Amino acid sequence: MAARKKSAKLLHCPTCGMIVHPNDEDFPFCSDRCRKIDLGKWAMGAYKISSPVLDPEVLEDLGGLGNNRSGEGE
């Protein structure tokens, strides 16, 4: 049973799936190569936020981008 608990703590590199240990230098990635691949995906826009920002305080901090859309053409 102890071996099962220990295997539950194994983490995998988000890029290639290789097992990664929390004390590894490139954690949470297995290598600098996988870290750069992930960074490239972010830079190309492969990762997106799936839902719109609806919090009024956040919209206010962004300059009210979502508040006056319907009144722009008036």
C-alpha cells in the first residue's frame, strides 16, 4: 500500500509526459528543451483563456474595455 501512495506523487512533464521530480532543476518540465517548447506554444497563442472576463473590477482595471461596447456607435 505504501508503494501506491508514493507513485501517486509522481508528476509528469506537461510537454512530453516524462516523470519529473519536484527537486529537479527544470521543474515542472523534464528539461530546458521542454520548457522552451512550452514557452513557444504560449508565444504562438496555442494556449487560450476559454471564458471571458466578467469580473467588473478586472474590467475596470483593463480600462473598461467591456463596459461601453454597445454605446460606441452612438
